[in-house]
Amino acid sequence: MEEALLAEKSCEERPTTSRRSSLTEEFKNLISMAAPMVVVSVSQYLFQVVSVMMAGHIDELSLSGVALASSFTNVTGFSFLVGLAGALETLCGQAYGAGQYQKCGMFTNCAIISLILVCFPVSLLWIFVEKLLILIGQDPLISHEAGKYSILLIPALFANAILQSLIRYFQSQGLIFPMLVSSCATLCLHIPVCWVLVYKFELGSTGAAMSICLSFWLNVLFLGLYMMYSSNCEKTRVAFSIQVSGVREFICFAVPSAAMVCIEWWSFELLILLSGLLPNPKLETSVLSICLTTTSLHYFIPYGVSAAASTRVSNELGAGNSQAAQKVVYSVMMLAVTEAIVLSTTLFCCRSVLGYAYSNAKEVVDYIERLTPLLSMSFIMDSLMAVLSGIARGCGWQRLGAFANLGSYYLVGIPVALMLGFLLNLKGLGLWVGILTGSTTQVVLLALITFFTNWEKQAVMARERIFKEASDESRAIV
């Protein structure tokens, strides 16, 4: 009798132990992908930051022009490419999980061609940046500097179209190491090259822009060579051709994916523009820019977790493993909550000294201290939102995500910001509460979508999507 009870107890404990070990294993998988992805994204972000810093030490005009051009080109070009490439997180990730390895290469070709085509109208816009900025009332000298810098960044735009596609190609297969080496090596080259071009050759802001273009193209070259010659890419490598199938499928995911990114990105840029309309705009704009810089720096951490979540979820759905995909979601949400609590608490504890990292002005420091509790909340919402967005991309919910973002920020966040900031005269505090309200709404909507998901149905849909595309391709060949 005792032996039977012991055996029964052992059977009861085994699933729990197995579940814990599987969750631990999943945590290890997520962290091993997320940590290097953080480094990759930070390295690429620093390309532009380093160039702005170098140009900023020339004179005030160069700093103003380059900063304005960087903001404009990010909003109108680079952010759009990042969003469009997000379609590959669904298509390549699910194709790789389904064992349709050649389709990873095919979809990547689709992305490269599509994103390069998008670069042409964006380039045309950048050519007329000077006239556009003067038209909306910007200083002519700053507008001229910004226009020149934007035109010089056009080669970087085309390089980024290829780079973003290659990043998703490697990410979907879990090949993070080549991206890590490439981005770090390029950054190490970028810093001295930028310094030489700006100061030794006395090219000023022209040299700063040239160094960005060179770094992006070097990154493309490194990853392209690895893709062509590495045995790790042998299964997914296809010959590049302008005649590719799957373009319609790619566009169906790319457009809402771009909307997801741009709707959110543009709302924060709008926040800075609105701060310039407040009383004492110099103080309000400076403080909100500092808050935005702080949250942007933090965002790289949940973005790395988001990329890992997208890859793991898409791979498991493509393989038809609905329970494994669900386990990934539980694990990544626990990871996101832990990261958010630790960093937001740390930030809150440092609220009295945070402002001194950016300014010695007592007025600025005190204002930032008042806003830090809201910044801590923003850290939590950003972490949850980034991971939930990664899950959405892995599942192919870009359209739902776009509508959720649109409603959250432009039907809730921005109106609340306008009401609190201007009507109730809460100024910058009110504007940040509004954008935080938008982020919270976005998190709630994406969390509800995730919570009520039928994962078995999602796995079936993922496999139908990939194998339907494969059968259509076969019929087209016949």
C-alpha cells in the first residue's frame, strides 16, 4: 500500500518538475537570444548618435541641423523600413518552424526588393527637406544644414532596407551571433572613421553622414557574405532574383506591421512638438526630450526580449507546436514583468539625481524628479508593450496590432494629453500622462488579444499559411 502511495505521489510530482525544467529551459533560450539582440539594436542606434555627437562639437548650427535631420529621417524613412521588415518575423519565423527553409530566403528576397522600392519615394522627400522645413517655419540656416545632411543619408536608407531584411532573416533562424559580431565590429570602425572624416578631413556634418552610410553598408556586406558562404545558412539560402513569389503575402503583413511601428513612433514625436506650444517651451521641450531619451534607452532591453519572443513563437507555431508556443508566451511575460519591476524600481530610487545626468540647471532637475514616477510607469508599460508586440508579430497579428495602436494613441493617448496639458494646464506633466494612458491602453488591448487566443487554431493557421504559399508556388512553376 505504501509503495502504491509513493508511486502515485511520484507520478504527481513528475509533471510539476518537468514543467519547471521546461520553463527554465525556455527562459535560457529567451535570454540567450534577447541579450545579444539588445547589443545589436544598441550598436545600430549608436551609429547615428555618435555622428550627431561628433557634428555637435563643431558648432551650434551643425548640431541643430544634424539633430533635426536625424529626427526627420528617422520618422519618415528608417522607422518605416523597420516596420515593413517586421513582416519577416511572421513569415520567415513560421516558415523556418514548419521546415520550409527555402521560403525563408524567398521571403527575404521579397523584403529586400520591396523595401528598396519604398526607398525611392522616401529619397525624393529627403531631397526637398530644406524647402519643406522652411515652409513650416524653421530657421533657414538650420533647414539648409538639415537638408544637406538628409540628402547625404540617402545611401544609408538603401543600405538599411537590405540590413533590416537580413536582420529578420537571421533572427528567424536564431542566428544571433553573426549579427552581434557584425554590429559590434562595425561600431568599433564607425567611431574612428567618423572622427577622421569630421575632424581630420574637416568635412564636418558631411563626414558625419558619410560615416553612417559607410557603416550601414559595411554591416550589409558582412551579413551578406555570411549568408552567402556560411554552412549555417545552407538550408535557407536561395539565389537572389527580382522575379520572386510571395510578394503579395509579404505586403499583406508588411503594411500593417509598418503601421504598428510608425503609429507608436510618431505619437512620441508629436508629444515633443506639442511641448513646444506650452508656456516656457524651452523648459518643457528640454524635459520631455530628456524623458523620451531615457525611455528610448530603456526600450532596447524589452526590444531584445520582444525579438526573442517573436522568433520563438513564430517557430513553434510554424512547427505546429501550439502548447510550446503558449509556454513561450508565459515565459516571456514573466521575463518582461521581472525586468520591468527591477528597472522601474531602480529608476524611481534614483529620481533625485536622474536630472543631473542631463543638466545642471536646478529647474530642469526638479522637473525631471517630479516626472520620474511617471517614467517608472512608462518603463513597465514599455516592457509589456514591446513583448506583447513581439508575440503579435510572431503570430501574424500585425493588422490587429495596428488598429490597437491607432486607437490607443490617437483616440485615447493624444486627446488625453491635449486635455491635461492645455485645458487643465498640467503642461508637460499632462502631456506625459496622456502618452502613458495611450501606452497602457495599448498594453491592455494586446494583453486581451493574447489571453483569449486559441493557440491550437493559431498553429493550424500558421501551417496553412506557409504550406498554401508553397503549393501555390508549385502550381505556378508547373
